[in-house]
Amino acid sequence: MAPWAQEILDAANEHFDLAEYSLAQPYFEKLVQQGLRYPDVFNRLGVIYHLGGRLPEARWCFEQALDINSGYLEAALNLTVTCNELGEYGSGVRALNRAQRHSDSSNDAYRRGKVANLHRELARAYLDLDRPEDAMHEYGRSLRLCPGFHDIRLELAKLLRLRGNARGAREELSLILQLDPDHDDARALLGVIEIETGDQSIGIEHLKAVVGRRSDHPVARAFLDEAESDYQRAS
């Protein structure tokens, strides 16, 4: 890279990393106008366009990044989210699938973890679009790659509970607790679900177990106090 281009790129990245997107944008645009085809430049410019509501321009940038590096998972995820917002639901998913296939090290643990987290981010993006079914699908894909990622499984359990699927949420939480019996957030949520579905005594046992380890756990403490108060009023 020519020294002048490196200076522009350094300035662009510095502003971008500080979330100063309006300052970073003209630098990235100048690099593109000068014919420099670097996938990170296109991806970051696409992010800026996306944040600014310029979705067609953002889509073009992500497509350019993937044209240069077909295994660029972050750009593929960004393209997927952008296409969804444009109503082109299939295009982005196909791009993400292609990127996963072309990622040359996807079988090692690091790459699997990275892809799993990308699926989680996509799930969150679907939730922002009020598409919970698609979000659950992406959580499932994430967990098939990395079944031991308890934080992702916990997010799925929370979503299942909100969707009224207490049984599904209970199953996910039980899987976490089989591998990590001291996972306080999972046990607290399981206690809440047991209480909500009528198994108050079992739910209170779970909550007491959490509070016994962490007296300041916000969920366990709040629901335990409420459950015990309800029990005293009933008796």
C-alpha cells in the first residue's frame, strides 16, 4: 500500500474505532474512489452506511468485501442483516452460508466459536426486526457449532420463555446445568420458570440454591422474596 493510502486508512480506522463514523466516512470513501480494494475498507464503510440508513449503499459495500474475500464472515453477517432490512431475506443468508463454506479454518475450535458468535449476533438482529422464529433458528445453528456456549443457550432459553415455550426453555436450562451445576443465571431462570408453571416448591429450591451462593443475585433474590411473600399470604 502506498504511504498516502496508509495514512488515509490509519485515519479512517482511528475514527471508526472511536465510533466517530461521520469523520471516518470520507476517508474510507476516498480509498474506494482511488480504486483500493480492501475487504476491511468496504466492510467498515458498509457499516457506516448501514448506521446512516443508506441500506443499498451498505449492501453494495458488503458485497464488494465478499467479492474480494468470499470467506469474510463479518461482512457476510452484515450483508445478511442489511438484506433482511431491505426485505431480501434469502440473499443475505445465502451469502453467509457461502462465507462459512469458504472459511478455510472453520473446523478448528477458534473458527467454530467465531462463527457461533456470528450466528448469535444474527439472532439478535432478527430480534431487533421482531422476527423471533428466525432468531431461534440462528441460536440453534450457533449451538450446533458450539454446544458448550452456555451464554448463547441461556439467551435461547430466555427467548423461549418469552415466547411461552416453558418446556423448551426448561430443556435448554437443564442442558446447561448438566454441564455446569453452579451456573447461577441458568438455575435462577429455571427457578422462575418452575414457579411460573406452578411448581413453586421446586422453583423456590432453585432460587435458594442460587442465593446461597450469591446473596445479591438480582433475579434469584427478587423472585425468591416475591415467592416467599406469596406463600406466606396463601398460608
